[in-house]
Amino acid sequence: MGPQAVNLLIVRPIPDPYGWRTLGLNAMIQDLKRTSEVVLVSNRLPVQQVKRGRMSHWETSPGGLVSALRPIIRDLSCTWVGWTGETGVEIAPFVQDGIQNWPVPLVNAEVRGFYEGFSNRIIWPLYHDAIRQPEYRQAWWKPYVDVNRRFAQAASEAVEPGGTVWVHDYHLQLVPSMLRAIRPDVRIGFFLHIPFPPQELFAQLPWRREILEGLLGADVVGFQTRIGAKNFAEVARRFANATGSDEIVQFDERSVQVGAFPISIDVEQFETLAASDDVVSQSIEFRARLGGARKIILGLDRLDYTKGIDTRLQAFRELLRSRRIARDDCVFVQIAIPSREHVAEYKELRVKVEGLVGEIEGEFGDIGRTPIHYLHRSVDQRELVALYLAADVMLVTPLRDGMNLVAKEYVASRLNNTGVLVLSEFTGAAKELKSALLVNPHDIGALVGRMERALRMPAAEQAIRMKSLRRTIKENDVYKWANTFFHTLAYART
């Protein structure tokens, strides 16, 4: 019994700056299932609004969380609660791509305080080892609380009696306790997609107790790695008066299970795409356009300061300068997906990255032949897999990352067991993908050495390593991740 057709009526008379009511917006209006046994809650819905001329429609969004969860949520026929990305409008629940979406409205001031401020200028840098100094502004706390409360209320309305709510990520750390206060009958899980910091960093947070009490409202709190889970249990005991072990924390006369649930991908989906004729043809075309015999190095990241793109570019420049690899023997393709472009730090990063690209092109390029290709845009999934197929070396070298699904997508796409994955030690993926070439991304010299080794690696060694990597991701795909979490949640309170 799943949700039915599309309902996109504006729920009450409010300003209509985009003309959505007039345009109808996929206006096939029918009854919609109002509650679900399973409800997923994240900052953003898995859809985005696209306008073409005067017509508007929803499209499934790109991104790691959506890619990972979409097949699970579709199979469960559940509801996804989140923000549409637009401000000043309220939209009733609707169905897109087999998923019932339950929009949570936000206004501009809330986006500035809750999302741009507290979530992304305090929590994001702090949880990523304070790579950038967090800005502890008191003014951002109230909108964070207010928006979390609105998400909790929406989840309480969307879930059936005795149902399950799965809350995701750092934007919504207060939702579990708020939801429990409203709906003590439901099971509540929380999963953090980014790293959770050690005590000495988390201790800086002025609202550390409130955040911990929010998370401890869940029955199960999940992390990407055992280190993250252990860090959480330690700070819960220190700052929230919790007791218990690293696996079971006692708080407010309840038991909260804490554990590692490393997220993964739909391996079969990537294998199917990698075997399709049009994707294979596109990968062959990419190789021809990039220079035929030249080895291709690929980087694919959001343009974020945690991803280490600038350090990676400096290492590539040093590789060419050292002449350990001839400039005509390899080419570097870096795709930087736009991210938070109006934020000053991200604008500065883009200027730095594009400046490095220009320097490398100017120093090593020739007319009609360039050592680096840089794209500042998103790519669709078929083009992405074609790039994975074309790349001889995949550079995944963030300075800190909760998991990094790009590494797993590359491995899933290498059906012929060729290619080399160079992977940062500071990703959650490094705990699983141990046959990759692991590297400290802060060490430019080490990164240069790993790039050279990857480009020179014999086919036999590539095959041994890639077979091991592929076996790992096949044994631990997105379905196992979700099933393990739901199984843990089902028995957490019995």
C-alpha cells in the first residue's frame, strides 16, 4: 500500500511569487495517503524545483544522501519530510519518483540562521576537525531550535501510530528529543552522515549539552565509523550526565543504542549503468577527446573546503614539475560541483581553485593540448559513470569526510577490475576500502608519490586491488546498511 498520485495544492492563501498555483505544477490532483509507517526526515527533500519557461516541475535531486536512500525509501513506500529549497511558500505533500514528499516551509531569515549560520558555519567546520574556525554566534541558535521544532512537528503528523521515524544529519540534531516529546509511541533513529568530533573539539560548542540531549532522544544513534560512535558516547557521558558503555548509553531512564553503520551505494545500479552501451560509448568518447593514450586522473567533489581540491591540484602541479610523469602521459579532470556559492569562504575557495587550474595550464599546457580540464558544474549519473569508466586513477582525497560515496561509486563502475583508487586516510570509506592506495591528503609529497604509483601500477596489481574493493562494496551495499539500521532500531527498545 503506497502513496498515490501527485498533490501540489498550496495549502493556504499566501503570496505566490513563482506563479506555481497558476501554472498548476504537475497539477494532477488526487487524494494522497496522509501518514506512513516509516518516515524519513532530512534537511532537504529528494527533489528540486525546475522551471522551463513558464512551466515548473519537480526533478529528483543529485547528491549522496538522495542517491543512497532513494532505492530504500521507494521500496518502503514511506514519506520523506524536508525543505524544498524555496522560501516563502507552503506546499502540501506530493509524490515524485515513487516517494511521498512532505515539505517543511522556511523563510529567508530562518535559512540564514538555521542553515547558513548554525548548521554550516558552526557544526560543519567543527565536526570536520575544525579545518575552518567555527563562528559561535548566539543569534543562530534560536532559528536552529525553531526549525528543528518545525521538522519534529511535521514528522509527528506524517508518521502512523507506532511507526518509525529516521532522522538524518547535522541540521536536525534536536529533532529526536522534540519528536519524542510529541510522539512517545514511535521508534526514532538518527544517523549522522558527517564525522562526529572528539571530546576536545566538541567541548568548544556552547550548546553542547542541548545538542547531546537532542540526539539522545533517539532509540538508536548511528555514525559512519566506530570512532564517531565512540566519540559520541564519551561526550554524552561527560557533558549530558549519561551513563553506560560505548554501545548502550543510559539517559533519562532510557537506553540509547549507539553504533557504526557505514553508508553505501546501490552497487547493482552502478554496475548496470557501467555495462550499458551508451555509457560505454560515452566513456570511449571521453578518452578520445582527452588524448587517447594519456592516463586520465579524475577528481569529483563538491566545491567545499573539506574536500582538499586545492591541495590535490598543488600535488598534480608538483608531479609535473618533478618530471616523474611526463606531461604528455597524463591528464587531470577535476569536476567541482557548485556548493553554497553565496558564502564568502566558498567564493574564496573557488577563486583559489580556479587560479591553480590557470597556473597549471599556463605552465604545462600547449596550444591544442592541456594538462588539466576543470568543470564547475553538476553531472548527471550516466555522464558520471562514463567518467568513472574513462578514468585510470580516481583521486578521493578530502581532508576529512564522514564516508565519501564517490570512492564506492568508482569501484562499483569498474567491471573489468582495472583502475586505481587513491583514497584519503581521513574518510570513513578508508575503514572499508583498505585495498585502495591510502594517503594523508595534508602531505603533498605523499600525495605526489601516490599519484605516481597509481599511474604506473601494473595491470595485475590493479586487478588484485580492484577485485578486493569490489568484493567489499558488494558485501556491504546500501540495502545492507539500511536493513542493519532498521533491524537495530526494531529491537532497540525490546
